[in-house]
Amino acid sequence: MNQMTSRFAPSAAACAVPAIAFDKIRLDLGGKCVVDDLSFSVAPGEFACVVGPSGCGKTTLLRLVTGLLSPTRGTVHRLGAFVGGPSPDVAIVFQDYGRALLPWRTAAGNVALALEAMGTPRLERAARAAALLDKVGLAGHGDKYPAQMSGGMQQRVQIARCLAQEPRILLMDEPFGALDALTRQALQDEIAMLVRDSGATALFVTHDLDEAIYLGDRVFALQANPGRLAQVIDVALPRPRDQLGTREQPEFLRLRHVLFDHVQNTH
Amino acid sequence: MSRTRIDPVLRALPAWLVPLAMLAVTEFAMRASGIESDGLARPSEVATALLGLIGNGEIVLRTAETIGAVTIGVAVGGTLGLLLGVWMGLSPTAARLASLTVELVRPIPPVAIIPLMMLIYGLGIKMEAAIIAFACFWPMLLLSRDAVLGVEPQLIEVSRMLGLPRRQQITKIALPAALPRIFAALRLTLGIALIVAVTTEIAANPIGIGYAIISAGLSLRPEVMYAFLFWLAILGWLLNTGLVAMHQHLFGAAYGEAPR
Amino acid sequence: MNNWLLRAGSILLTSVVLLLWQLVTATGLVRPIFMPTPAATFVDLWRGLTQGDLLALTMSTMQRMIFGWLLASLGGVLLGALIGLSSRARYWLSPTLELLRPLPASTLLPVGIALFGLHPQMLLGIIAFGAIWPVLLPTIHGFSSIEPRLREVAKTLRIGPLAFALKFGLPNALPDIIAGMRLSLTACLIITVVGEMITAQQGLGSTIIMAARSFRSTDLYAGIVLLGVVGAANNALLGLLEIGLTPWRTART
């Protein structure tokens, strides 16, 4: 509890300008209202998780932040600025890593893609890509093609590519949904560390309630048809968290109970 | 369902104006400039020539010659290829034993056989059918072999678990499972047969649509040449569209979309 | 069964076929005018290559084929990229392309002759133009079938249109392009041979049809064998090209 407050205390002034702010968002897609009257904001450096049933517009929220989509009504602000389109400050990790990597580029080549887009000088790219792969635990796998890697490894490449952008906002769309349980836990701990080290703001979408509580500073629960904000939960669990200890704490179990009840009721 | 089928057609409709507009521009430009060429014809002249060819029955005759050669060629070459291909698919040993011979003979371009068949059969429908048979034999052999090899191994395992005798494994499981791909192979083979037929006619054989095209060109009647070309394009399109529709009708429900 | 045994059996079968060929021809079962013995064919082939002009004729055919193929590939890829990357161009041009597609490339020969008359550049132009279709259509498909998720990746990384074409479009289309180039090379060989037959320009096509007309069957068989070798060489070349250009498709763990 104290740890969390202490983490935000120095930047209390900066909290006045949220990293991400949704203001009375409404979004219609194909004549159907996907998200309606949604407002919330995420503070700089915060790790925010979004949970909810399928069809509640979780993924849509991330698209709105990237600028790949624009809301029908309402506004989205990013670091205090109106969202006009994609920006190098914002990186997104897609769930379907198999489709989000260039199959014709090696792991190092895929990371280098972001460096090329950032205008990193040609000579520095190889070393930077290697360092980033090292950071996500893929040292020595740089010259493998995606087809030669496991799902977990491919997702690590995607994370490394996002880190290459040195983003101030990191968006993640159910990044571990397709992975096996052990790989998922390992990656959860790694992503928590990487985000903390980079100081980026994280918006993490998942359907896994445990994952949301384990990773998040706050959890936003949405309801479906149309997507609206249903509940916000502060996660006052100390960091660093660990897979066994944290998940056994009474507070974790209590939050899990609250969220679970909520999801049950809104279905 | 019906909506999804009609919609793409309707949506593509304006784009069909492009070829029409190109024809109109050609017509207009040629009229305006007064060009007289041995190689060009106004679209209106081509249309008149086409009507004339339909009227005097020449187009029917030429088409019958080409289609006749295609039918005989595919019946002979395609059937042989199919039988050997299915056999090779069922028996990998046979496939391995024949592989070197196949690899040595297959790369010979069918057009290289034209002079040989001229030598053996002289000119006429027989030599053309023989060339088509040679050209159709290889794709049919390889594609039907792959069709049988491509049958889901689990299906074969199921048939084994059911204790079906080998003969029934083939007739009840392997062949029905390979059927859509074999039909797709037939479709491809028919396309090749039409191309080879017309090419043979252009190169040497004085029958059919191909000969009509080149003789019209050489006797400085471009409008007749383009009329036959136009008809050939329609014929090719009809053949493919018809076979795709047939594939859909035969296998659509059980096996899903036809590959285009 | 044993791998080596199968390979030996495969060679044995080919030998048996050759032996049968020798038997039916040497015993006079088939008249040598229709089918010379394999021995006579290969002796003639060897003599033609070392002493006659068969090598020069093969080179002239291959030169035409390769030049036409390179022109067709270049044109097909450039045009295909432009059409494939623009959904608007694709929409407006696809019916026209659909109409032209079923026409056999060899029908261009009479049109070319009627338009431009008989000369070497005309033949090369027709080879290139006729062989462009097999490259053009797969290239359009390759450039337009980029995974939507990758388009989003390109957008979030703010990759410009030219870089997108080179880094996303081209590699995505490359397998299709190579498959198209394979068909195109086959088409080039066919149009070249037929073109030589019709226009009597120097090459294997005109040589074999002349041989058939003057009943020189060993020359004819030698020419057919050479064309088979050219066809096989084409396949081998494209196989190498495929491995060299698309390593990610052949690489496995």
C-alpha cells in the first residue's frame, strides 16, 4: 500500500496531466455502438489493466490510443495532447504475435524494423537490436526466423520491437493469451520489470482477472454491449510481486473475489 | 448467403466500364485519325466480323475442331495421368521408382513435340490430340498423385481402426477424400489443353481457332483475327467459370470453397 | 524400403525404358524415320553440339528466352507492385485483367506479326509481353495480401509508403513472384520455340520443325532432348532462386 503511494508521490504534480485520458468516448463501428460514454484516465508511470467480457471494446480502447481508430464522439488525449494518429511515443504489443512479426525477417531484423522507423543510424542498429533481444531473454537467438521460434519467443521479439521505440506509453492487447501457463507467468514477471525499468505507462488488456490484479496498479472492469466502465479497483499489493507470494496474499484473494463477483453480475 | 454472392458482382460493375471505355477510345481515335493498318481494326469492324463468322458458321466449325482435339487429348492423356498418378499416390514405392524417368521426360516443353507428332501423324486433329495428351499427362499425373498423398493421414488411420480391407480403404476413404483436388487438377489440365491446342494450331496445324487467328493475320484481315481472339478469350473465361461453378456444385457443401 | 535401393531401382527403371526404346527401334519394330535408336540420337546430339551448330542454336534460343523472361519479370513486378499496393487501381483494373488472362500467350504472335512484321525485336517483345501475365497476377496478389496486422504495425511505426512497399510488400510478394517467374520462364520457352517455328528465326524451334519437314528424325530427337535439358535447367535455376531469395520459407528449426 505504502509502496504504491510512494511511487506516485514524487510525480503528484505530473498527475495533473494524465498519460492517457478518455473523455466521454463513444464509438460506432459498422452501425453498432461498440463503446459508449466511457471516461477514465491513466497516470504517468501507472500500470493499468483493462478486463471485461468479449465484446466490451477492450481492444478498441487500445486502437483509440494508438490513433489507428478515432472515436465517433468524445476525445482521447495522450500525454496531454489530442490523438491525431500513430506516434513513436506509443508502442503496441498485439496478441497474435504470429501475424505481427515479419516472417521474412529474423528476430534481430524484426527489432531493427522499429529502429529503422526511428531513424537509428545503420551502424548502431545491429548492436541495439542485440541488446534489446538480450533484455527480453533472447540473447543468441537473433538470427532465427519467427517460424523457427516458439510462441513465447515470438512474443518476446514483439516486446523487444516495442521497447526499441523507447515508448512513453506501452499498450498490450492480451499479449499472453495464446501462451501456455508457465511461459505466461514468466513473461508476466518480465514485462512488469521491463515496464518499471523503462518508466513507461502501461495499458494492458486481458480477459484473465488474476493476471490483471497481479500486474496492475489499477484494474478497470468494463461491461459489454455497449462497452462502458463498470468498476475501478485499486491494487494495493506491494512490488516487486512474485507468482507464489503475491497470489496467496489475502488482499489479492479479496480483490479477485470482488472482480469475480462483478464479472458474474454483469453477465 | 445470396447477398454475399451478388454484392461483389454489383460492386465490380463500374470497373467493367474500363475495357468498354478502352474499346470506345480505340474506335474514336481510329475514326478520327483515319489510320488504315494491316494490324489494327476498329472495334466496330471486329464486331461486324464476329457476327459474320457466327452467321456463316465458321466460328462453330473452328471451335468444334479445337474443342474436339482438346477433348480427345484430355481424355487420353488425362486418364493415363490420373490412373498413374493415383497409383503413385497410393504406393510411394512406385512413385520413387518412377521419379527419375518422370524428372527426365517432364521438362520437355509440349511445343517441342509438335514436329515429332507432325512426323508421325501428319497434320490434322490426331497429331494435335497427341500433343495435348502429352501436355496433359504430366500435370494430371503430378497433381492427382499429390491429391492422394494430401489426404489427411488421420482419415487413413480411421479407416485402419475400422478394420476396412485395403481395397475399401482406397475406394471409401482415400479416393473420395482426394476427389476435390483431383477435380481441381482436371480444371487446370483443361486450361493447359486449350492453350496447347491453340498454340499447336498457330505453330503448324491448319485447323481450329489458332489457325483461324494466324491465317487471318497473315492474310491481312485483322478484324477477323481480333474477332477470333475475342471469342477465344470468352471461351477460356467460360471454361474456367463453368468449371469453378461445377466444382462448387459438386463439392461445395462437403468440402468448402473451390480454389480459383 | 531402403532409400538406396529405391534410388537404384529408379535408375534401373530409366535404363529399362531406354533399353526398350533401343530394342523396338533396332529390331525395326518401329520405323527409324519415326523413332531413331537412342544410340543414334545421342551420337547425333553429341556431333551436333561439338561439330555442328546445335550449341549456337541452343544459345540463341536460350538468349531469347532469358532476355524475354527478364523483361517480363521486371515489368510484371513493377506493374504488379503499383496495382497491388493501390486498392483503387486493383478495383478499376481487375475486370480488364480478368478478360485478358485466359488468352494464351502464343496468340500474341499472330498479332505481333500483323502489327509489326517479322523481325527479331518483335519476337523478343512478344516473348516478354506474353510472359508478363504469369508474373503480373501473382505479384498483384502478393502485394495486396499483406497481413492486416502488419499494416497496423507499419502504421504504428509510421513507416512511409516507399519503405512499406520495399520492407513489407516486396518480401510478402516474393514467394508469389518467384512462383510467377517460374511459370513465366516456362511460357517464355514455349513462346520462343513457337515463335522460332513460325518466323523461322535461328534457334532450336526452327531447327526441329525443319528437321521434321525433311524427315531427319535423329536431328529432331536431338533437338527435343536439348529442349528438355533447357526445361530441366530452368527448373533447377528457379529452385536455386527460391532458396536464395526466400530463406525464411525453407529455414526450419
